[in-house]
Amino acid sequence: MFSITEQFNSSVVLLTGATGYVGRLVLESLLRTTAVEQVYVLLRAKDSSSADDRLSMLLQSSMFHKVREQQQLLAKVSAVAGDIAQPGLGLASGSAQQLQQRLTIILHCAADIRLEVSRQAWTGCSEVIAAQAPAANENIWINSGSAWVRR
């Protein structure tokens, strides 16, 4: 029988949009209910220390109170400085190579919540798709994007 939680066993995940409403719910659930090996969280930041600071603030939010009780779960999360609106996700070349070699699942939860969505929001989605293309292993791509219909 198919099990979503089993799909994440020993997986290495790239999560976009973790600071948003959906993304933080996904991150908390991944850590608490699956046997995921590693979760890389793509965070908009100028450098890796800024990304680490943003991740620390995120993990201190009340949503992660159960996860904080288990340090081994927090150890599975790593910040990656980048930006989905930039070519190559704005990743440093070393980070990009490491991710391409290790990723098994990409969870794209980043979104533009403005009703007048810019072209940049759609570019971000295509950059995430392009990031998985060179990977040697089989990747799973999951997009939680939204769409609006204009009259």
C-alpha cells in the first residue's frame, strides 16, 4: 500500500517557501511525522550566516514547539541562501552542486500572495524546476502553488 510518509524515508528534501504559511506547516510536518534524512530550506538571504539566522528565527516560532523538544529533528534542517527569482536559485556554485548530488525530493511552497502576480513569480517556479534537471538521481517534484483567474 502506498504511504506518503514512507516516500520521505531517508530522503533529502529541498523546501522553498518555508517562512510562509504553507511552507512552515510542511517543514514542521516533515520533521515530526517522517523519517526524512535532511531538509535544505532555501531562504532569501545575502549570505549563509543571514540564512542561518532566518532559519533559527523560524524554528523558534510557536509552530515548532514539539520539534524543538527533539534536537535530533532540528539537526536535520539546514539553511541554504538563495532566491527563487534569481537564475540558478541564486545559489553559490558549491551549494548548487551539493544539492544536485543529494536531492531526492523538491517541495516548492514559495508563493507570491499578491493578486497582481509579477512575471518574476513564474520565473521562480521555472528556476526551481531547472534546479532539479541536472540531478543524477530520480527526483520527486511537488508544487503547492496557487493560481488566480482574472476576469
